[in-house]
Amino acid sequence: MNPDNKTDLGRIYAGARELFIDGEHDRALERFKSIYEVDCTFHDVAEIINDYYDAEDDEWLAKWDARFRQQHGTA
């Protein structure tokens, strides 16, 4: 993936969020990382990535699952 503008980053972010909600956490994380490599200030990708490395897996999953579901309107 080589996003070159904010629209591309937005699509990748939305897709990653959907993957996460669907339980495909590894695939979602890879997409968030691809955004981070291009623009670490985009939305909350820096927090997502930092939390992944700093928190226990269960904590990370619970935090971001709740947040993404709330954003998606499925909380």
C-alpha cells in the first residue's frame, strides 16, 4: 500500500477499522502501520500503534474494539 493523500489514508483507516471490528486484528494493525509510516499524525494511528506495543493484548483489543464500535455506531 502506498497512500499518497488524505483521501487514500482515510479509506485505509476506515477499512482497518472495519477489519478490527470484524475480528481481523492483525490485518487491521498492518493497515494502521501503513498509515503511520506515511503520516503518524493521521487521526489516532499513533495512539493505536503505541498502545499496541505498550499495553497487554487484551487491554489493547478491549480499548480499541470499544472505541471503533462507538465510532461505527455499534457500541
